[in-house]
Amino acid sequence: MTAKAPRRKHIPLRTCIICRQTQGKRELVRVVRTLATGVQVDPTGKLAGRGAYLCRSRACWDQALRSLRLNSALKTTLTTEEMAALREFAATL
């Protein structure tokens, strides 16, 4: 009998909404819109709600916060408080 090769673990892929690069889900940052808390960064990637993925690059975050692409991806309009929280997170990158 022949031994089977071990199966490789499936890595889910996601696409950055700004640069359109496809990477592993864990390599991108998820921004989520929930009914209860509004728009926020989802460090676990497991919060319920509509999500969008961004690279961990400062350039993608700056462009996302300047353009309306994040609004359209999340199908909402970001409030000034949500924008401030996302800018604060982007400053840590």
C-alpha cells in the first residue's frame, strides 16, 4: 500500500479593497459594520456583519480613508467618530 501525502490546510484568500491584491485572510485587516456598534476594526475576523479587507500598508489605509471606497464596500456612510477611530488604528501600522 502507498502512504497518502498529508493534506495541506486550506488558507482562505481575501482581496484588499484598495490595491486589489489577494492575500491570506490573516494577513489582511478586516473592517466590519455591525448593527450594534457601527464600523470598527475586527482583529479576530469573526465579528458578525458586513466586512471589507485592507492591507496592513499605510498607503492603502490612507487611500481608503480619503476615498469613498470603504463607504461603498460596507454599504454605509462613516461617521466622524468612526473615521477618527480608523485613522487612529491606521497610525499604528
